[in-house]
Amino acid sequence: MSASRTNFYRDSQNGKLMGVCAGIADYAGMDVTLVRIGVAFLIFMTSGALIPLYFIAGLLAPKKPFGLYDTPDDAKFWQGVRANPRRSTQEVRSKLREIDRRMADIETFYTSRNTQLADEIERLR
């Protein structure tokens, strides 16, 4: 089984207890401190009912593979994909359309008869 960048993993390297809060923060693209405060608040509000769920998540969630993301930008990209996959595919399509348009402009410029450019070259000879 290969590691998927869109799955939830517990992050033991950045975690305090089992890495569940750090995994949630990594998955959602949030600050881990805010997630920890939120979990502590929910534990308090549910009179501790969340504690068994936390440990179950810590036991069932796979550990985050080392080197899952190449760069911080790569991690940010995949967090965006998890948050809104449709928007991510639209962004990729938009970028590819822009690249295609720019390549067409370059091709048009290169293949067209540019008399001004030809005159400049002739003057330099």
C-alpha cells in the first residue's frame, strides 16, 4: 500500500500524545495549537466523552510516512486539494490553459512574418 497525500495520518513527529491533533492540523491545514485548544475545549464540554474517541483515532489512524511532502509548498497544495478538490482541478486547468495560450502566442510570433524584426536583423548585418 502506497502513501496517499489525501489520507488522514496521525503525525507522531509533531504530536504531543499520539499525534492525532497534529494529524488533524496537517490534514486541515490549520495551526496545531488551535486544534489542541479546540480538542481540549471539546473534552471539557463533553465531560471527557471525547477522550476514548481520541485514543481510538490514535490507534486506528496510520502513522504519517516520512517524506510525504517534498516541500512546504507541496504540503500546502495537498491541504488545498483535501479542502476543495473541485477548486484544485479548476486551478490546474486554468494554469494549463494559460500556459497553452502563452505557447500559442510564442508560436505565432515565431512563425509569423515579423517585418520589424527582420528589418532589425538586416540592419545589424
